[in-house]
Amino acid sequence: MDRLILPEKIWRQLTEHAVRDLPNECLGMLAGLPDGRVCAVYEIVNASTNPHRFLSDPASLCAAEKRRRSAGWHLLGFYHSHPNGRPIPSSIDTDPEVNFWLDGTTVSLILAVQTLDHSPTVAEALAPEKVELHGRQGQTPRQSSTPGDIPVVGSQAAGEVIAAGDSFGTGNALSVPASAGNAFAAGDCLTTILHGYRIEARAYRLFPHRWQQIALSLDPDSSDV
């Protein structure tokens, strides 16, 4: 699978879940068709008390899997949020001692949730978005817990989605620390403003201590899925 396709209804479910579970991370299962089209999401209870970690509640995970099988959907992957973080996998996300889904066959969708208190200056808002890479040697970057890592545009209309590839006017680069074998592509993201938060999502295949970003797109014609 080299692409994840989100109907608008599914995208709204994901963003609502990410905001509702603040300050903790949310998580859930992505199910749908083999081509990467998400047709259902099943929320999973986060059993972790650490706001920057998640731990799947076993009973909740089993219930989600039963619902998926009953509906006949393929397992596409899982999603979770990074409150006040960045939409890139952390070292925990790619740690084989913690995550058992690191063979690249499933997708990991990460939703970074930022408050709108960290709006850029006018000059920054008018500047095009860019992504910088600083080499590809080292370890997977850790998730940042510092607010404002990704500046936001306060003038963005509430609930409006900025589709993959659009500039949302952050003057600062999204700097990715050096990582061995990581592949990061600019533009393949979805962004929205919801309930006073800016949410940016990116999708990945995960491997032990490395990751590969895949295409992520919104399907406005499938809002009734």
C-alpha cells in the first residue's frame, strides 16, 4: 500500500477524536479497502497515563478487531495523535520492543495537534511552506513535546481542510533530525483547524528504527462512507 485515502467523514472522526482525548494521545484502528481507502475507524482506549505515550487497552483492541472482521474490511493500519508534537514518528513509534507493527505492511497515521496560541508573524504567514532534511544518518527522531514546533496560521477558517500539497504559510521549516533510511516527502499531508486547534496529519510505513512516508489524500466524494 503506497497511499492512504480518507473520506471527509472519516477525516472529521479522526480530528474530533484527537481533540477530544487531549491532553493525552488518541489511538485507533484504520480499516477499509486494499487500495488504501479508509472505510471505517475504530477507536481504541489509551491505557497509558503518560500524555506523550499510548498503550492499547487489550479489551478495546480486541473489540475493534472483532468489529473490523464482522464488517469485512481489510486492516489498513492504526492512527494516533501527537499533542503539541510533530506529525512524524517518534523513537517510541519505531521501537520493536514496544511496537509490533513494524514490517511495513500496515500504515501509521499520525495527527499532530497544536494550539492556535502560537501563530506566526505576518511575514511568516506569507512565506511558502518548506521541508528541510538534515542528512539521513542516525536514529529516528523523538517526538517533541514543545508547543509551537509547527507554527499555525491563525486566520485559517475553522474546520477548513488544507489538502495535500497546499501551502499553509508557515515561515519556518519542519526540520527533521538525522535518521538512517528515513524517507520524508513534503506536501503529503492534511491540515485543518478544529475547536481552536490546528491538526496536521501524515501517513507512514514503519520499520524498526526507521520510517517511510506515503501519500495521504482527502476524498470529498466519499463523505457518506
